[in-house]
Amino acid sequence: MPDTRPEDLIRQLRSLAEDFADVHHLTQRTGLLDDDAILMPLIARIRTTQSLTNKAITLTLAVGDSTTGSTTAGRSAIAHLTGAARRGNDAGGHLLAAIPAATALYRTPRSAPRPPRTPRTSAHHLALRRHSNAATNLLWDTPVICLDAAALITATLTTPTTAAAPEALPRLTDPQRAAFRLISQGAVRIRQREGQAPLLDISVPAPTITATVEALERKKLVTRDTSTSPDDGQKLVLTTVGQSALPAIVLRTTAPSRPTPAPAPPRRRTR
């Protein structure tokens, strides 16, 4: 069982989010592999997905055992982690179901004459694509769900005396609230070269756009860390106002129940 200190849980949840983002990116690229290279990477991704799912379950139990587990934010974090574990489990199931198709496409030994390549419209390719797409869809939201759980636990570290009253909060749209939670976990950087529009560098596949972040800057909830140059990427951090508003904003987050969006390329940099 991991350490149940809130700071340790937050660190592990951030790491889990990045690991889920990596396996999402790899799963998305499964269809680009050659027939004779498909099986072993698929098995490796199943093993990784199962390991991350087990870690999500372990962290769910750890949050329940922590001092934050009995708080409203802690209960919401548990609901989020349960959703992340469920998505990881379902994604692993789809990848496992793709094994027969990948086995049929796998060609060994390499020294033997290679038979004609199976058409990409074959039943094996269609089954592999169907299960890979389903796993990619499920893993798309999982990193953000883990970071949302981390944001909820972070909110419990803010003392009631510094928390902003709900009526004093700036009005935020749902995309702005989602971007605010990502920024609170250090998942967003902004890069800008001279004469060019700013680009966002996001550590998870989240549909956050520059205009949304700029709106949060105008509302004085977030600011850029100017200790690094725009060329290298400046981390977005919460202002004092943003830190005091964090509990009220993240507690509006509901447990993950929205339908999984269609697959899209990882948005490491978006305009």
C-alpha cells in the first residue's frame, strides 16, 4: 500500500496520469505496425495497461485510507479513480481480445520466405483495428481523470481560512474549469517564439486550447512561470487567487460519467 500522505498521493496520481497518456499514445499507433511486428508490442501494452489499472485500484484504496478519504473532495477523488480503473480494465480487455487477430497476422520465423501480405481489409485487420480503437477511446480520458483526482486531493490541502467563497469566484466555462484543474497539477506549459502564436504543451491528451488558458490568465487565476524562457516552455501555475479558489472550483467536478470521445491524435501541442 502506498504512503497515504496527500502530497505523496498527488505525486503518484500525476505519475499515473503520464503513464496512462503514454500507453494511450502507443495503443493509438498499433495500426501502423507491420503484420510481423504486431504481436509482441500488443502483449507489452496489455501488460502495461493491466499494471496501471492495478496501480489505480491501489491508489483508490490508499485515498480511502488517507486523512482526505472522509472529505467531500476525497470521496470525489475515489469516484474518479474507480472510473479510471474501470476504463483501464476495459481497455486491457479489448487489447486482450485483439490477440487472436494479431497472432494470425504474426509471421515467424523471419528466416523463412515471407508469405504474401494479408490485405488490410481482412477480417483479422478489421478485428485488430476495432479492438485497438476501443482501447484507445477508453484510454483517452483516463489521464485527465487521474489528474482530476489529484486536483481534488490538492484542494483538501487548502485551509478553510484561505478558500475563496463560491460567490466570489470568477465565472468559468466547463472547458476553463477543466483547464484550470490541469494547470493546478502542472500539466500545461506554454511555448512561444518571437513573432509566432503561443502553443500549449500538455502532458496528457486533453482538448485544452490556448484561448481557454488565456481566459484563465485574464481572470487572474493562472500565470506563467517566467523563470524559464518562452522558447523552452513556461509552466502555467495558479496565482494566489487561483490557489484560494481551487477547492470551490474542483469540487464542482463530478465523477467521470461522460461518453468517451472519438479517438484523436495526442494533443501535445495545440494552438
